[in-house]
Amino acid sequence: FGTLKYPFFYLDTDRMIISITSGEYMMKLIVSLILLSFFLVSSIYLISLLTKSTIIAMAISAGLILPAMMPSVLKVIPPSLLRYLPYGYLNLPELIFSRSDIEGWNPSWMQGITYFIFLDIICLLLIALQQQAEKKNKIISNFG
């Protein structure tokens, strides 16, 4: 099947040649995919809880995902704002290799992982608060 020690070479932000093994790349990719998937699922679920409309939830969710698939759109967003939006972190190969086509925007893999963990926690807390509020409203409406 091959070896997990096969090297990948890439240029970092200082134009230095860096190598990473295929095993290290796969581990970073798996962790990134899990956190990204969890973020997308929890954020879309939160949007659907808040909007209570399938069409609106789908439109907002598409607005969350589609700009990341169009690099020309990302180049319009200033790098100072891009670091706070999830769009710049959705391109996993660029995130793992810590490079970007957007001038002034070079997030590291650890920045992306930290960002997704933080967003996952926020989404989970908001989901829990929303469900608790719905449960309280349901109890109040049953007595009223």
C-alpha cells in the first residue's frame, strides 16, 4: 500500500522549501475534516433552529459555504476581516500547507484548528441555549 513516510515538499511564506510526510499530512487532514464537518453540521443545525424555515436555512447555509469555493470572492474581502470569517479556513490543503493565494492572508494549520474548535464550542452552546429556551416555552404554553 505504500508508506506514510513519503515526503511532500512545499514553499512556506518565506519561500523556504518545507517537507511534510504523507502520514503527518493525513493526520492533519483527518483532524481538519472532522472539525470542519462538525462546524458545518452544527452551524447549519443552529441556523435551522433559529430560522425555522427550510428555504431560509438553506440560503444562509449556502452563503456560509459557497464563498469559500470561489477564490475570486475571497480576494475581495480584506485580510483583516477574513481572519474572523470561516471562509479563509475552509480550503484544507492551503490551511495544512500554511499558504494562500490571498495577499496578506497566511493562516497556519494550528490557527485553523483553534478557530474551528472555538466556533464548534460557540455553536454547541447556542444550540443548547436555543433548545433550553424552546423547552421552557413549551412548558409555559402547556400551563397557559
